[in-house]
Amino acid sequence: MSMDRRDFVRTSAAGLAAAATPAALAAERRPSRASDGFGAPAVHRSRAARPIIVSDLSGIRFNNGGPESSVERAFRGIVEGEDLLDALIAGVNIPENDPTEMGIGYGGLPNADGVVQLDACCMHGPRRWAGGVAALEGVRTPSLVAKAVAELTDHHLLVGAGAQAFARQLGFEIEDDLNTEASRALWLEWRRRIDPGHWLDPRKRLEAGLSMVDDGLIPAHSFWGTTNCNAVNADGDICGVTTTSGLSWKIPGRTGDSPILGAGLYVDNDVGAAGSTGRGEANLYNLSSFLAVEFMRQGMSPLDAGMATLERIKSNTVESRLLNARGLPSFDVRFFLLNKQGETAGVALYGSAETHYAVCTENGAEERPFEGLLEGSPRDA
């Protein structure tokens, strides 16, 4: 990516930040309900869009032995008239159940105790509701449990033993162990590599895990986990879902960005959707998916909104342990964005590790290259 685009994004982000002052927002507000007199920021109304799905690579490269990938199954559901979110969740259920996708669901890489704990979140744009689960054990498809939380309770997020009890009450199968032989063997190898006296040290934990990526034992996308899938249908309605086994070898109970509204996923049916994979803590600190949708609300394209969000993450990464020798973030974050008009984008802090994302339209599923904010690799010396 050229310096011109980076300069443009920085200038645009600064301008939007200035435009978001209370006085500026007040000038843009207009009455939305005659009964209360309160205003609301102007939104970009849209004509109906062509159906389109945007996802990470797990949405196109895993099919659990069947004829369709996640994005293909979701797109078929959309054109056959399924509820938009139902179609997306049916799609992500494919990699959730695929034991060869080690960043999601069954066979996902476990926590430091060797236990697979899963997180998920879904948002239904036209219904304005969302549901999530975190640290859920024993259920291969946490996305379905997240949807049940949204549909059947007055809550957004259930966690741990409570989330599992909720799933059991609804009839979900609870398995004793979601590890496969492969995921357990990799956990044992990580235990061999980690310094037992310093396993809580975040650098040593990360170094041990990334050394397994370097040695070709774990794909980079599986080490960080997560699949995100967002779609707009022919009516211009928008939904999204994110599901993950989380960071490999995480401290038990750790919850990342994926099940948290505005961090790993955000949907606004008047504007668009954004979801993410990569370092969850960076998205939690910046509420990055919400921020990306707000940039789109203020007029940015999905591409420029994603790049401006990455700039925010970059500028807010100041701890030395999170910086490489160049003083840049030593991790990667990726966003998958679409707006109500059906425009999509895939962006990454670095486009050098995971280089492509997935899109599905009436022309079929395809991989497209990420737009990277920074050159090189997050681990460059």
C-alpha cells in the first residue's frame, strides 16, 4: 500500500475525530421522533443491495468433508429465503464442526490447562438484538448457543458454567472433551516448550506458541483462532457472527474480543458491519469493530473505515512488550467489513501473514487480497 493512502487515512481519521465533537454532532442532529424531540445522527439510507458475504479464510477453506464452505452455505441460505442470521450461523457451523480447523469449535486449540473453551457472538441487524457466550466448554457450536441467548433471554452474554448449563437445558449435547488427538498433541508440545516457572509471563507464553507456528506445527490463523462472517441481503439487511476457540494456550477463563459487542463484532442495520480476527486485546481496548462501523456511518467506505481503525490500534499500542524492533505493533489484526450498499473490504495491520480473505456473491466464493496498513511482518527485527 502506498504512503498516499496511509496519509489519506490519517487525514480523514483526524477530520472525522474533529467532526465528532459534541458541537459538531449537535449541528448534524435532526428530530427523529416527534414525541420526544430528541435527535439522532444522520444515517446513510440505502437502496437494496445485492447479497454478499465477507469472511476470514476459515469461511472458504474448510468444509468438514461436505460440498460447501461456510460462505457458500450461508449464501445459499440467503438466496433461498432463510433468515439472514440463521444462514450465517449455519455457515459457521461448518468450520465449528471441522476438526481440521484448529481455531474454532471442535478440535480448537485449548487453554493452558488443555481445556477447549469457546466464545461466540452474533448480531441481528433488523431485529436490533445480539447474543454471546464466553468460556463455554463441551459444545461444538457456540454460535448457536449465542443465538439462543439473544432469542430466549433478556441478556447478551452468558459465560463459563452458566453458559454450559443454559446450553444443557436447551438440549445441546455437552461433550466431556472437545479436543482431538491433534489438538491435544499440540498442547502437550506447547507444555514441553514453555518454561514451567514462568508460564504466566505473556512474552514467554507467546514465544512458545509462535515458535510452533514458525516450525509449521500450527497455522498462524489457528494460533490466533476465530472466524467472522458478515452479510447483507437483497433487502439491505445486515447480520454478523464471530466464533472462536480463542488464543491458543490462553489462561483459563480468558475472554477475548469475539463475544464482546463492539470489539470483535458490531452490526448496525442502517450502516454496515465489521468483525475481526487477530489480537483480541487490541480490539477490546479500542472497541474496534464499533469504531469501524462509526467511521462508515460518517461517510467512509469499508476500506477506508478499516484502515482508519487500524491506525487507531497502531497509535494506541505503546507498551514495549507489544512493539517490535521497528516500534510497530508486534501482532496482527484483521477486519472484515461491509456496508449497506454491499461494498466490502478486508484489511490487516500487516498483509504479509494471512494474505487473503473470503467473499461470496452470486458468482460464487472467492479469495481476495488484504489491504495492509504496514509493510513487512509484525515480528520484523
